Amino acid sequence: MANNFINRKADLTTTDLTTIYTVPAARTSVIKSILVSEDAGSGANITVTLVDADSNIFSLFKDKAIGSNATSELLTQPLVIEENEALKVQASGANELHVVVSILEIQPREVTS
């Protein structure tokens, strides 16, 4: 079994919906942390969604306020996401938010006889 610890980072320079992470094929991922920092000194909101393999959209955080020059940890518990699911983020204002996602990718062990 191969497990990988990775980070995905995004500087949200636009208000466009941004895919920050997609679970690779034949993997399950555990999102351990979603840190969001505001560095423009004005405060901003972030929306975080999970898109499943069938393109269904699930809102995890909708217009979550991030204080001026503050950092917020969005998760209080780990979040398990499956193969081909995508974690997406969107800022209310451009050039205000940075996002760092800490992930454990798990590749199931193949059983052979």
C-alpha cells in the first residue's frame, strides 16, 4: 500500500471557481486541514465545494468569512473524499486569500492469490 502526504496550495488571484485538488484514480484521500489566510487587510469570504464523480456539487463552506489579516482552519475533523472527486474554492475578492490543503492519499493494497 502506498500512502502519500501532500499539500495543495492556491493564491486566489481571481474570484473564479478554482479546483485545488482532485483525487487520483484508484485512490481515496483524507483531507486533514484546509487553512485559509487573508492578506489584503480587508477581510474576505471563501466558498468551498466538493464535486463528486457524477458532477454533483456539495457545499462544504458557503461564504465563510475570513477576517482581515487572519488565518482560519476550516476543518474540525478529517474529510474523506473518493476517486475522481474534486475540492474547489472560490474567493469573494481577488488577491485576498491563500489556501493550503493538507492531504493523505491512500492507495488500496492489491490482493493477489
